[in-house]
Amino acid sequence: MTAYSVLDLVPVREGGTLGEAFEAASALAVAAEEAGCKRYWVAEHHAMEGIAGGATSVVLAHVGNATSTIRIGSGGIMLPNHTPFQIAEQFGTLDALFPGRVDLGLGRAPGAGPELQRALRKDLHRAAEMFPQDVVELMAHMDGTSEISPTPGLGAKPEFWMLGSSLFGASLAARLGIPYAFASHFAPDHLDAALELYRRNFEPSEACEKPHVMAAMNLFCAETEADAELLATSQMQAFVALRTGKPSKLKPPVEGYREQLPPTAQAMLAHIGQASAIGTPDQCAVAVREFVARTEADEIIFAGPTFDPQRRIDSLGRAMKALS
């Protein structure tokens, strides 16, 4: 049976505050838990005024205290931004606070310009080249095979995941024998090739006996198709702003937004939106099931920020009910 989860960027809406964003994050996680979702993940982004998940492990501690059964994790930690030892300490802490509930999803993309590199005191492109070795080092810190033992961290058993949108992450996940999550909600180009490579080359491990795939979808579910399309326009505006180098706080929905855009921007949204379920509960259920049939994914994780946080909770609830 397919499992369903939630990916949250912890959006900061226009006119809103960071405190409201964190309150909305915990409310979404509680709603996801009540709806039967398996995981709630937070994505790491830095120096973006509309995204509050930069201190990912801290946000997860906040969410963990608000929930009781849902798995919480990173979707993901961009390891080039950190040292493996620091992440071992952070997620060792989370594992001690919420035993048996913590996922550690790792990504390679530094996603940073020169200003952020200076702020982080890191050569992020060089760090990205070291990513495979750093993943192994991080695992060694937790299993006690490194030369130094972090406290907390030693003996911690988060569930490791590899995140990616290319063949690189798929290949590394297969070699390490860990689950693989593909960012198809915004980078669908290599989805099929990456999943095929991962499954073909998978090497069983103690943590994972067979390939295990998660794929991401955008989800906007409402009573009517028109309302769902309107709901999605806040994310559409965010995508356009990001791709044009003008990221901002999450904006209110705009009626007919897609049609107002130039053809190039409409094509960009159509391309990004390949892995999306936008519509009524029945329409969303059909779209999700067709995507599962195509990918044979073991899990689907739903992205899809809304300007009104309650609308995302309602969207998720409707979709989960239709999929049950």
C-alpha cells in the first residue's frame, strides 16, 4: 500500500511573521498525523525571506513536540552546508528526543551564491564534491566506526534517505543501500531514468533490504477545480519569482494568474507541474494514483504551500480522505 507524507518549506507569507510560520508548521504536522500521513519533512533553504526552514533541526524539534506518532525529518539537509559531525550531533539529539521517529534525508546541492558561501564559511562547490565521503562519515559517527564519537549522535538510528533530482543521487542511494526520494515536484526531468537506475543498481544493506522509492508531488485539493487552481497560484508565483531571481514571501492567490503570464512562464509552470494533483478530491485521487502507477513509488510526499495555512490543511484532509 502506498504511504503518503508531507513536505513543508515552512513558508512565510506576505504580511506574516516567522512566529506564524512556525505555528503553521506544527499545525500542519498535527493535521498530517491525524490524517494518517507517515512523515512530515522540512526542507533546508537559506537567506530566503519566504522560507523559514533554514535551521531545519530546530524546526523539527518544535514539530516533534507538537506531534506524537508521525515521523519527522529533513527533506533535506544539504550536507555541503555543514560538517558531518554537526549533523550527527543535531540528529542524534532529535533521535534521543523522538526515538524511532526521525528521518535524515540528505542532499548534495549547495544552492548558494558567493554571499552565502562567505556567510557559511564554506567552499560549497568543493564541499559538494566531497558529498559521498561526507555521507559515509556521518553514518560512521553514528554507528561508532569513526575516530571521534559525537554526544549526542553515537548510537543514534535515524532513518537515512538520499534526496535528489538527478542520476547522481540515485546512484549513491543504490550503492549505500538506503531509500531514495526524488524531487519531482519541481524537477521532473530525470524522474524515470533515476528510479530505473536506483532499482537496477540497488545493493541491499542492513538498513534497507530492497529498493524503496519516494516521489514528490504538488497537491492542491478543493471542492471545485477552479478553487484548487486558485489555491495553487501562490506557489506558482513563488516558482516564477524564484526562476526570475526575485524570491519573496508567499503571496496571496491571484485569479487567472497562469493566463496572465507570458508564454515562456506558462511553459515553465507546465513543465514544473508535471507531478501535480490540482482539482477536486476525485480528480486529485486519480492524478495521484496515475503517478503511483507510472513510478511504482512506495511513498508519495506532498508539497504545496498555500497563502492561508488552513487551506493547506483542508487540501491535505480532502485528498487523504479520497485516497483512503
